[in-house]
Amino acid sequence: MLDFRPQYSTSKIADIESCIDRNYDLGGPVSCRLLQRGFNDVYLANARGGDRYVFRLSQHRARGPADVRIETAFLAHLAGLNVPVASPIRTRHGAYFIEGRAPEGVREGVLFRAVGARDADANSAPDARANGKTLALVHQAAETFDAGETRYRLDLDHLLWRPLARLRDSGLVEDQQGLHQMEAIAERTASAIEAMDGLAWIYCHGDCHGFNARIDDSGEAVFFDFDDSGPGYLAYDLAVFLWAKVSFGRELTAMWHEFVDGYQSVRAIPEADLQAVTRFVIVRHIWLMGEYASRAQEWGSNAVGWVAGEADTLARWENDHLALPVRAGRSAGISEEAAGAMA
């Protein structure tokens, strides 16, 4: 009989519950349900006393295994400085994460206390400002965080060149002219970034697109989902929010200006980094394309095939907006009309 080996397994709920009960002191057994299966598996865990937790089971991605050691250390550092984040809960033995065997290899689990707040509204100016403020607090606290040796650095190799290679190797882009166009845009983008002097380097959230936050009763944005975090470009960490407001047909540029205002109420953005943001919008889009392309054998080409048609999207952004400033405040920067470039 043939042996069909799994590429990605989904654990039984009973095993997840047992894992949490054995490793965490939550005052009794928990009941779980799967919230999301994707880049990671995420479970809601309800404890007997009514407390709610989120258990995240990491999986290997194209970049390699999750860097949970540094991620959880950073989250503990942020929580210790009263930055609003979903911090990890220690196990009975004092660790911030556990490891378990799955058919495809070792997977890491982290338990968080569920954030009791509402979802962020993509078209809310106060929510955008709250996201900007919390990201600034994250970066401010990062200045005193010693990451040591990390598995990943959010540099152009990690964010641009390897994702582009995954896209190329996936075979999803059958139009060679479109593929060459993407490669040319990546070359021009990288050259422009490398020519910029003095771009700041900080420990980044890595995925601050506005929805990895919940808004509490005081209007503060509480951040979670730091598994793409790592030392990298400040301009990239800012650009993820702008990208989210102008990609896939969105025209929410006004929210970008609110986000910048919120950020700069805590921490100034150097002009060089602000001007680099538009270049990093392209970097972010290619990064996402590479992430999806790498899952073609798991999710199927129908689910990830959209990446094949993105050359025109990148070209429109490059042609229409890279010469325009992205200054703080509402009086300058790309306009609402310009947002259509990523449609």
C-alpha cells in the first residue's frame, strides 16, 4: 500500500484540549473550537470559570519554522512596559511556548488571554489613529529590546527576493511577460530603497494592517499576531497599513493619514522613512504574493491563483504614485483618487 504523507495536518480538538490542560494552570479543563486554519491554526479555549483564551499552533511556512522564542520574549517585553498587546501566558514550567509532534514535524503552541474588545473598523478614523499610536508604542518599547540572534530579519531578501522566487517557482504565473514585468518592478524597487540613506531599523510587528488589533473600551488598539515580527525596516512596518488601505480595490487613503497622525502623537517618523513608504507598498504586495504562491500545493491553485494577475497592479502603483510625497497630516500625501492604483 502506498504511503501518502501529510504536508499539513489538523490536530484533533481533544488533543488540543488535553495539551492545554496538561501544560497550563487554568483552574480546570478547557473546551476548544477551531477558529482559523491557515498560516497557523488558531483555537478559542474556554475555561471552566468563564475565562477565554486563544491557543495558536504554528506551522512551518516557506520561510521555515516560527521564531516563537523571540516573538514571545518581545511580547513579554512589551507587556512589561504596558504596551497594549495580547501577551503570552506561561506554562506550568514557566515557558512561553510548548512544542509538540505532528505528522509533518514539530509545531509550536502559544497560549494568549483572549482580548475582550471589538474588531477594528477599516473605515474608522479613531481606529486608524489608535493603530498608529499602538504601533508607535511598540517601536518605542523596541528600542530597549535586545533580540539577540533571530531566525528572520525583515530585509529585502526576506520580504522581496525570496517571495519573488516562490512566485516564480510556483508555476502560477504562466504569462512570462507578466512575470518579467514583476521582476523588473522588484529590481527598480530594491534599487530605489538601497539608494536611500539613513532608513531606520527597528524591531517590527511585521503585519500591522489594521485587523491584527482589537479596540478596547478606552479606544486603544490592542495588538496581536506578532508571528511575522522581527528586526527590519521602520518604513516597511508603516507601509503595511498604507498597503492595506489601497490594495484590492480599497480607497481608504484618509485612514492612512489618521494612522500617521496617531503614530506621530507618540513618536516622530523620520522624513526619509516616510518617503520610503510608497516603495515598501510594492515590497509588501510581493511578499504577500509569495506567501500565497508557496501554499499552492496545500490550498490549491484556485485559492492562490490571483497572484498571477498582479503585474498590472504593481505597475499602476509604480507609475502613478512613487513620485508623490507621503507626508504626515492630511494636507499632503497620496489622494483618494490615487488609491485606485492598487485596485
